[in-house]
Amino acid sequence: MRGYCSNNQAEETAILKTLEQLQEMETPRGGRAAIYTDSKVTLDSLKNHDIRGYLIEKIRNWFLHLTTLNWTIHFRWVKKHTEIEGNEVADKSRKKQPKMMKI
């Protein structure tokens, strides 16, 4: 994988990693989770099944897998820069990545 990605790819990767972590949690009957993101593009992409990007498909597959394990997962949008700790950490780490060059 390249050493850089777009903002949307960074958001999608964060959601994917979160879903992967949920499986590691020891819960006998699944669980409940809310995943917050400030990326409307990502949430809209997940809803639109005509969009078949690699990361979007991986998120969908993990979501379906977790629902078979009795997980209830909700995706929620939050406004950017609202001082939500996890969102601010994600924004700061994304800003440390090199910017993609536009051609």
C-alpha cells in the first residue's frame, strides 16, 4: 500500500479497522456499537450499493459478518471539528500524512 491516501480513504480505513477490532471483543451474544465519522461521503457510499470501491466493499462485508455474530452496529455522522476526542485524534493523524499531489 502506498504511504499516502485521500481523506475519504483514511476515514474508510478507520471504520474498517474499527469493525475488525469489534470481532476481537469477547462478547457471548455479540454487542452494540456506534461508529461516528465526519465523512458524509463515506456514509453515502456505504448506503449506495452501486458504489463498489475496495474499502467500501470491505466495510460492508465486515458489517455483514458482524451482524451474523449478533452485533448491532450504527453509523453516525458528526460535524467536523466538534471536539469529539476520537474524531480529533483521527483528524490530527490524517494531517500528518503526506498530501497527495494533484495532477
